[in-house]
Amino acid sequence: MSDPVDRRNLRITGQHRAVTSPSLDLGGGNNVTIVVTQAFGPKGDSIIGITDVTFDGYPAVSVRVRCGELDGLVHLSPIHGDGRKRCDLDIPAGSRCELLCPVSGQPLDFVADVEDGSSARYFAIYLTPQLSSGSLVMVSDLWGHYHSRIIDDFELISQWAAKNSD
């Protein structure tokens, strides 16, 4: 499989420019909090704030999830590293899920396999309407597998991997 990351242009510096676009908000003083403030599915549909669900006052990122006979919306916290979600689906931990845009119904774009020894795969939630692989949140397709990455302007600005229980 080819590497989906443009490594020639990827910089991991730890020194990030001020965010000028509305896709991410960096706040929290000495303890930086990264909040996704806009998110798009594979056809450019906005998938943030499509319902009244919020987390700490921020509108949720919504994804349609299919797992066997189960099918419904999952509302994810837009705060990176926050494992909270709201849904009515009773999906067993470790189940592979199909991730879809809640607006168009199109599957989220595959990005890469997660490199942690699991069978998890990363799928794209884009941060801009241009649907660039240089500005996205990569989310795992295994239920209860809390791994994600945020790439902005081809720079890895956050990576989250935690073992959390549902």
C-alpha cells in the first residue's frame, strides 16, 4: 500500500503558527486544547453542528456508523483527546464499523492502517472544504479504539492514543 502522507512536506516541529483558519481552535493557556471547529465529509458536506449535541459548549462532529444490523449517528466531541461520544448504538468494543458521512451517506475516505498492531484503519474527516489530505482528522474504525491524528497544513499537530472503556 502506498503511504497517503506527503512526507516531503510533512513537518513535525512542535512550533505551530497561529491558526488563521476556522478549522481548529487552540486554547487553554499553558495546557493547549485543540478543538475542531469545522469538519467535512468526503463530498464537502459540513458534519459539525448538524444537531444540537454539544461538548463543553462546542458543537459535535457527527458521523454515521454501521456495524452489522446497527446503523445510526454518533456524535463525537470536537475536543481532540476527549473520548466522549453520544449515540444510541450498543456496539461491542473492538467491532469494526463502517464510517459514513451523515449528510451524503458516502463512506469516509480511507487514509491508512493504524500502526499499533491492531487491525484498525484510519478514515478522513476533512478540516477544510477543499478536502485536502494535508488538513484532516484521522479517526479509527474500531469501536472503543481511541486513536486519532490531526494533520493541518501537512503538519502533524496532534496524535491521540488511549485505552478507554466505553
